Amino acid sequence: MADEPANTVNYPPPVDQLLSLEPISGFGKNWLDYRQFGLAEEHVPDLIRMSVDPALHLSDGDSLEVWGPVHAWRALAQLGAVSAARPLLGLLDDQDGDDWIHEDLPRVFVMIGSAILPELIEFLHDAKRYSWGRVTVISALKDMALAETDQREEVVAALSQALSKWRENEKEVNAFLIGYLADLNAVKMAPLMEEAFLGAQVDISVFGDWEDIQIRLGLLTGRKTPRPDYNPEWRHATAALLHKAEAAQAAKEALKAKKAHEKTKREAANKARKTAKAARKQNRRRK
């Protein structure tokens, strides 16, 4: 399916122009002013359709059409299209979705504005959602609270409620909840954060351990204990790969040495046969 051309005939002008724009280089960069293409509120339904179009998402990676969804959701953001929230949130459940979805959508949601706050909070509290999709929403909520300070209290309450389920949450979800609550200076949530750390249910490779978070909250001025191994699983995996590589190299060197030894033996045997043959020939001449 990835090699099939996207069906672009279903997109009327001016929306169809987004399928022939140049590729975007770098996450979060090169946002165009999509109004220059004549896009307006009446084009929102087609822009939503393009944003979630599976044929476009699975287009050839070297095609221009594959960038259509990115341009479309950025246009929706600039148009403040509240109706786009639920369809775009649906993209976050795709565990095979590309990084552009998770990198771009927080900014898109913030630009659409706090009118979609209920949809974001509903997604956050749904434990059946893909964990990294929930992390993307957590990021969007934090950025929204920073952009619209009057929404901070509601966002902190939502993030705190999600963290209260730390026993059921994935470790990375808890880590982002804690880190972004700290960014919002939610000092009152410190006891709840500590609970999650004491329960060993926080991925410390994201924002660090409990001491790091206390420093982030302003509760500590510096560490009291040596820094921990923030990513032991990665270190162990790396060590295992290194050991495997070293073992493979050792086996390769051993095979090489074995072949060299066998070659030396063959050469020595050939030389001995030639010497013996020459000696027999010399003896016949003497007779």
C-alpha cells in the first residue's frame, strides 16, 4: 500500500495545493502562512480529511503528497479549527504513526486554543489510549497552560488527576506528568509525585529522579545523593550488544587464525613433499 499513489483527485482547490508543496525540513520548523493559498473556514472539512487520510500518510516517503497531512493540520491550526481536535487526536492512537504527528500536534492543539481543552483532558484520562499518544497530549496541555495562563488551574488539576492513577499508568506517562507539573510549578502536588517515585513507577530517564524533580520545583538547591544511573536498561542493552559484537569479532578473528594456521600447515606439508621428492630424485641420480 505504501507504494500506491495517493488519490489526490478528491481534494478540490485550493486544498489540493497542499499536495504539491515542498517537503518540510526539521520538526516544528518552516511553518507557512497557509492563508496565502486561499484557505478559509469553509475548507476545514477537506483539511481534516487530508490530515487523517491513510493513503496520504502511507504515500511514498519521497513524494510531495506524503507531506499533505502535515500541511493540512498546520493550516487547521492557523484557522483555529475546533472541529479538528477529535480527528487529530485519533492519529495519536496509531502506534506505527510517524514522529511528525507527535512532534507537531502539541503546537497545533495550542494554536487551536483552549476551546478544545475538554477533548484533550478526555483523551488524557482514557487509559486505553496509546501511552505515547497520552504523552503528546500531556505536552500539549502543559504548553496550553503556559500560553493561556487562565487555563493553568484546570490543566494542573487534570494532570494531577491523571498522576493519581500512577499505579496503573505506564512509567513514561508518569514521568511526563511529573515533569510538566513541575514546569507549571505545581508544588502542592509534590507528595503525589513522591508517591510515584517511591512506588518505582516513574521512568527516571525522562526528567530524572525525585531529587531532580525537587530541584526543578525549587524544594532543593542541589542533590543530596550521587546521581543515579538514569537509564540502566539502555546501558544493559548497550553492554549486551557490545558483548555480542565483541563475541562476533572474537569468533571472526578465531576463524581467521584457524584458516591462517591451516594454510601454514598446508604450505609446510607441500614444502616437505617437495623436499622429499627432490631428495628421492637426487638419490636416483647418484645410483
